[in-house]
Amino acid sequence: MSYLGFDKIKMTNLQESLPREILCTNRSGAYCSTTIVGCNIRKYHGLLVLPIPEMDEENHVLLSSLDETIIQHGAEFNLGLHKYQGDNYSPKGNKYIRSFEWEHVPTTIYRVGGVILKKEILFRKSETRLLIRYTLLDAHSATTLRLRPFLAFRSVREFTHKNDSYNGGYTEVENGVKMCMYQGYPDLYMQMNKNTEFVYTPDWYMGLDYPKERERGYSSSEDLFCPGYFEMPMKKGESVVFAAGLSEIKCNQLKRIMDKESVEMEPMTSFYACLFHAAHQFHLAKGGEDYIIAGYPWFKCRARDFFIAMPGLTLTVGDVKRYEEYMQTAEKALRHFMAGEPLGVEVFEMDKPDVLLWATWCIQQYSKMFSRKDCYQKYGQLYEDIMAFISNNRHHNLFVHDNGLLYADGKNSAITWMNSTCDGRPIVPRSGYIVENNALWYNAQCFLKALWEEQGREAEATMLQKKIETTAASFKEVFLNEYGYLLDYVDGQISNWDVRPNMLFAIALDYSPLAREEKKKVLDICTRELVTSKGIRSLSPKSGGYNPIYDGSQRKRDLAYHQGTAWPWLTGFYLEAYLKVYKMSGLSFIERQLIGFEEELFYHCLGSIPELFDGNPPFHGRGAISYAINVAGILRAIRLLDMHQQGQK
């Protein structure tokens, strides 16, 4: 069995199989996602989910699911599985599953008596088209395959219900049909690679239930429309390919496409290989621009996530070209924002005060791949312009004070990565001198000085050094407290003493205003109070307001979001800090930390890392099923470990 594989025992046990989800994406933002047993448990699940820009900015579920039925000697064996209200499952096709594995593509083996059927799912990268190949591995008598599509034609934010305004008609196309249930939607083409009969038996299936939505405090029931079914005989050893897309395709191409593209998919054969595969799933190419989707299934391209994730998803895996493509789009967003112009690209939340600081860190990572000279040649002007924009107080909510520190007002709106709100106000009102903002600012100034020295601009570097010294002295005076850790934020007479992970950046970044012994004290407190096997807690259990379980209604989840939950992306920075303090003696500890994440590849979204985890054991994964900055942070940690291990040899 492959690295990502499950046997009959796990597949037939719904407590084991239903929480495990698959995700296949393409570069248009479309995706295919369901559970490993094919039972949808979220309103975001579907075999063909795609953006429809002509309608809105949301994704839409066209093809929700596809039930397979094996027919022999007049007996029907339905391999599908749906959850209905009242904890009822039908038709319980999971009992026929013998194994599931995912090396190149998700692959399921069914056995019904003497029939063995293999099912492989491919979601094309180059276009929005789903392909499912069925191969009859064994059969001792005449066998018929029936495929019954379930259609939704709705936004991922909504449900569909039986109504009188739908269009249930169809038009025949080559080896299939096309349908469009509602005006404004594109046609859905469903075709096979061989002649097949489509039997039109329109009906609504009522009361399908999505338990993940109920867990999140939302309604959870919908109805789906089934127009009929495709039916075809199959011979032992034969393969048939079902395709669903937005345009008609030549059916004689389907087998060739499936053969070629399935083996070209990145093989998921190890911890690193899975994360490498996941790194490519966040790529969105739209309108000639390249973006990073912050996470699936509900996020868009957010500026802060864009810059935090970019180095880990590209440079860490050796994909310099993709980094440069992303930066072309990012630079447009930065330039337009700094010029006070409407953004010409679809990068959201550019106005947050820490975004420019994360952009400087992101550019700095490029120099580690090459050199400061190469970095300056490529992005030096952009870097200088960002620093000048900040230094001249041109940002509407980021100001350099005389003490060299950055000030931002966050009393009435969330302005950092801890951005949860309730009743329109930030749950964590981080305001004033914010610790990670000023750690990033100190680091950015030091890197600019190094760039100028590289260019022989000694006079400018010397002048900047005075500002750096002012920032360093003020940083320690404002943030370093008598207990040896850093205050989270200081605003006038208000000093926040909560033990939070934001202090980690002051010791993880390349340049730190802290002395080595000061770094060690900060790191040791973080290690004792914040480190878990699934990430770094957003708040210490010893701090007031600790709320580590992220479940229940939207309000309840918002109140817990940054009050003790564990965030994997912070692990990359924590491990950087650990190596800076403990050098080579920290390698075994880092290896142990990474092991905790490897086991998560087999839960939640297979081969990826979810948005966050509960802060208390057993550390359940929560939120978005695949999250860009988490994948990026762990990839950076793996590379960091490899570099230090190679340095030992």
C-alpha cells in the first residue's frame, strides 16, 4: 500500500473514514473535494466546484457527487454513500470498499462478490474538468456500470432545495449530455469515453445532511437534483472514463488525458512529497496574474498570507520561477497601494499595517536563495520604496515615532494576524507598539543597511545605523519585562502581559535587538507555555481568557480563534529561533516537533495541514482543511533542518 493508504477496516468504519477528506485543485481556483468514502459532509464539498466570475466572487458547486452502481444478473449494488438527516446513511456503499490510496491520484478499490472495480479521480490543472476512470479489474459474469450524477448548481455559501424554477432538461452531446439548472450558470457537460445510454429519470433527493456545517453552527440540510443515469456494459480489464466540465470535449481524448496526466501528478510518497504537492495546490492564475489562495475551501488571496506563505511554497522547494511570478503580482499590489491607487490585482486586505513589513521579510528570503547582491538587483528598488513609505509615515495607520518604534491603532479594528472580531470589534485589540511589527521593523532596517553596504553606500548605511540603534534600545525598553519575556503590545499606559507567540519573531528573524541570554529567556518561556505537538499556542494556558477549543457556533469559534488555539505556521519561526539559540544541539528537538505534523497528513485533508488545532490534547484539527501559511511554515522548517544536518556532515 502507498504512503497515503487505508485498508478495508478503516474505510468501512465511518468514524475513521468520514473525517478524512481529499482536495484536488487547479490554477483557476476550481477544486474537487469530498471524503475518502465519497460522502459529502460539508456544503463546500463537491466533485466539480468552481468560481463563476460573471455571477459573484464565490465558488459554486455544480456536480455534487456521482453514485456508482454495479449490476450483475439483475442485482444492483450501489457503491455510493450519502448522509441524510437523523444520522441515516444510504446506500452504504462504503461496505464494498477494500482500500483507498493516493500516490498520483486518489484511488479506491471496490469489491462486490466476484467484481473488483478500481476508481481513480483526476482534476485537470490546465482546465476546469473532472475525470474519473473506472477499471473493471475482475468479473466472472456480465457486468454493467451505472453512474448517477447529483447536481447542486449553487454557491458554496448556500444550499439548494427542491423548487419549481429549476431547468431539469438536457441536450445530448457526444457520449453524454449537457445541462444547466439555472440561468446565469454555465452548461455542465457530462461525457464518457465510450458510447453510453443516458436514462432520463429526473428526481430530487431530499434531506441530505452535512454534519460539518452543523458543528460550525450553520444549517446543514439540502436537496439535490438527479437527472437520471448513464449505463454501460463493461468487460474484465476494460476502463471507462467519466468527464465533467464546462465545455464539450472529444471523447476519444479522455483515456489519453487520464493516462498522461495521472502519472504526471506529484507522487505523494513521503512527508515532504505530500507538502510539496500541497504547496502547488494554492496557486491561482487569473487574468495574467499569479496568486496564492490563503486556504481551502473558503479563503481568497489575502495580502498578509501571500507574503508569509510565498517563500515556503516556492523558494523552499526550489521553485524560484514561481516566487518571481508571485512577486510580480505582489509588487503591483504594493505599488498601487503605496500610490493611493485602486488595486489592479485581486489581493485583499492590503491596507493592514503589518502587510508592508511582511513584504520586506518575504523579499529578504530571496537573498538567502542567492545573495544580497542578486536580491538588490531584483527587488532592491521595491524594498527601498517600501522602507521609505513607512519611514515617511505615509501609511494611514503605521507611524514611526521618535523612539524608532512603529505605532498602529488597533483599538477598534483588527490589524494583525490575530484578526478575529465579535460584534464588529477585535477580540484581541492589539494596539500601539505591537511586538512583531517592531521585530519585523528592526529586522527590515538591518537588512536594508546590509543591502546598502553591499552596494558600497556606506554613508547611507552609517546614517541608518543610528536609527537602528535607537529602535533596538527602545524595543528592549518598551517590550522586555522583568520576567524575561516580551510584552505583546504597549499603548500609552496599557501594557499587555499575555504570553503570546508574537514575541518569537524577535528571536527568529535574522536580525534581533535582543542579546543571546535575552533570546534564551524568551524562547524558554515560549517552549514551556506555548509549544504543542501541533503548533504554537496563540495564548498561554496561564493567561486570562485561555480558550483552546475551536468548535461550535461562529461566535464561539471567534472567541477561541486566537485565545489558545495552536497554529502550525508559527512552528517554522519557533524552530528558527530554537536553532539560533541552541545551535546544533537543537536538531533532535526539531525532528521530534516535525513528527507531530507528519501524522496529520493522514487526517483532515489528506496530504496537507489544516488551519489550526485545539490548544489542548488531543489537538483536533479545525478550520480550513488546507492552509497555505501552515504548509509553507513546515516546509521552511524541513529545509532548515536539512541545511543544519548537512552542515554537520
